[in-house]
Amino acid sequence: MNVVMRVDAPKLTEELARGIELLASRVKGRIVTDDDHDYDGLRALAHSNWNHRPLFVARVATAADVADVVDFARRNGLEIAVRSGGHSVCGHSGSAGGVVIDLRDLKGLNIDLDAMTAWVGSGLTAGEVSQALDQHQVVVGFGDSSSVGIGGLTLGGGVGYMARKHGLTIDSLLAAEIVTAAGDILVVDETIHPDLFWALRGGGGNFGVVTRFKYRLHPLPDFTGGPLILPATAEILAGFVIAARAAPEELTTILLAMPAPPMPFLPPEIYGKTVLICMMAYAGPADAAQQALAPFRALATPIADLVRPGPYSMMYLPEDPAMKPTVSIRTLFMDGVGLDEAADILGRLDRCDAPMRMAQVRVLGGATARVANDATAYAHRQAPILVGFLAMDGSAEAAVRHDRWAENGVAVLRGATAGTYVNFLADQGAEALRASYPGATWGRLRDVKRRYDAANLFRLNQNIPPA
């Protein structure tokens, strides 16, 4: 349940205050307490469901800073939250009375076009990295939001606009620099600490603080993408899913069924009425893109068609950084979306009073499904479709109401028991978390947790208890 809450930081003892002063004198970054003018701005998260007041925010500048803060928190028994973009749907990017390790100043970006790799600081957002890579006509597939930090997105898996062509974000991950609970700074990959590297690819923030990621770059000389707006009927929605599953792997789609926003390319008479905003992303030549898009355009006369050649980063829709709504989200994997399911999805939108409400349908498969289930900690490789219900509003009362609405949505579609993508998993209890790591994955993750964080120091996450 999402609840807006405020918890004051504990009163400082003289010993703890001296310790914080010494820590601040050692690190290259900043230690920000509630005496500092920017404390409130730095502790704020992307969503307003939570109003946590940490003891301090550590704006770290190096991996050594992270290690120093981790050591300080461990010695003083303080809770640790790790923040990159701050979009955790459970508020795990903030702490009530603990320590927030804020990675947003770790913005190093080293692109090696000869090796087709890039070392990327975990403080960067998906939009920042994608725009930088656009200049070289290369890509790493992240998610579908420009402002989301690459840290949490990558560690949970990374489902985005390159899923069918190049797989999840973790499928492009070659190595990572991580600070462990012991304060060690490790660089891990398939041969160095391979057990930890396996767990980082889908196991979330359970195993340490990742400060840098090394990604494989993919050539992208030609790209066509953007929104295709279609009428919202069950027949069109179900037809879209059929077309998306049959499309070439170069085409990845994300369908958003939602009230039409007041955008200049939409006719005013449909503002507020449910439409299908179909985000189309084709990684290949423009003429082949037009062929792949034809079945979708044939579903109905588009209300608007903004699908065009351009840079990959144009896929990110505009965001207002001043907006910090409460958010409610529930998702489930499904084998298919037929007429009955499509009608239920659209009808459910009419039973929600949130100003921003939507159902998302992500057709997966392709490169995502060709990776073995046990190759990474993301073990839903064969799940063909991810469906979600999302509502954004502005109060605690509304968040509770919209949680129930979203929960009812996944319950009616009957897929929640099969688990879901962990980055979209809300505070839904131990059973839902366990189901999100099926088969032998759960036990293997617990073993890795025991080896690298037996005391569960990193527990503000979708927490995997040590074996």
C-alpha cells in the first residue's frame, strides 16, 4: 500500500555528530544534512508517496566515497538507501532516519567505439546516455523514460524499446564496478566474481552499490520511431498485440491505453477520452520500417501518426521535472491478450478517477527470449507479454484507492501469481517477490546474498534475504 508519510531523523548524539563531521572532511563529495539549504531538494524522490527525512544525504563523487559512507553506516547501525534516478515504486531511494547514498554526481561516460563498449556512471539517466550515444549512431537499450536512472533500471533487468532486437539492458551488460557491504570496490564480470555478476543482472540492489556499468554498444545507423495514436476499442487493442507478436524483431512496441493528453498533434475533441498511444521503435532501415509498421496502420485510421526516422532518444516522451505525483502500479506477465482481456483492460480505465491512468501492454520475445532463464537473475525469458495498470494522483488517500484499482486489474486478468518484472513490483509482500524469481533463481540469489551481504546491510530494495 502506498502511503505518504513523514518520519523525522533521529536526534544526533555528540559522538554521531562528530563522526558525520569527520566523514564530511574525508569524502570528495558532500554530506548534506537538514541544516543545508538544499537538503529538502536532494532528499525528494520522483514520486510523492514518501516524504522520508534521512540523517544525511551523501552526494558521493567517487567509488571510494561510497565505500567510506557504507563503512560509516555499517559501524553506526544506520539504514542505507541508494539513489540514482529516485523512481523506485516502493520509495527505496529514500530513508527515514538513515543514510542516502546519492549517485547523481557519478556521470562519467567513456565511449570506446573501437571496442564498441562504454563505461557509464550510475548517476546518469537513460535520456542522458541515449542522447550521447545518438551522436555516434550506437545504442544501449534502456527503459521508456528519459529521467529514470540507469542504476536501478539495469539491476532489475531493463525492459525497453530495444527488448526484441537486443534484449534487456542486462543483456548488454559486460561488467560492473560495485562497492560491497564489506566496503570493497570490485570490478565484476563473467570471469571475475561471476556469481555476483550473475546476481546483479536482475537481482536488484541487494548486493552492493554499483558505481559504474560497462555496456556493449550496438550499431544503430537507422532508426524509425514515435507514437502512433489509434482509437481505443477491444478489437484494435487485441489486433495490435497480434501484430506486435508477428512483427520482425527489429520492431519493439509499448502500447499505452490512457486518456488523450492535451497535445498539439491531437484534435481537442478527444482530450480526456481513452486512446491507444502505441510507441513504435524500429531498429533498421526506413523502408523496412514502413513495411513492419503497415499492419498496425491498417488496424484503423490513425488519430495521429508521428512515427518517423530520427535519433533513438526521440522515443522518450516529454516529462515535467516539477511533477511529483503519487504513483500506484501493478503488473503481470501474460501469455496473450484476446478480445475479452482487451475489453476488460479498457473498461477498467473507466473505473479509475486518477487524472493520469493507463494500462501498458509490452510485447516481448525476440532477443529477450533467446537468453536462457538461468543465464541471469531475470528468469522470465519466455514470458511473451507484460501488462500493467498505472495511476498517478496527488494524495495518500488517492494512492490507496488506486492501489486497489490496480490490484483488482491484475487479479481479474489472473497472471499475478506467475510473478512480474521486479522493477515494476510494488510493496506486495513476500509471496509476490518470491514469485518474481521463479525456479532455482531464488535459492541461487539467496546464496549470493549470503556471500556478499550476510548481515543484509543492503535491504532497502526488493529484498532477498541471505540464505
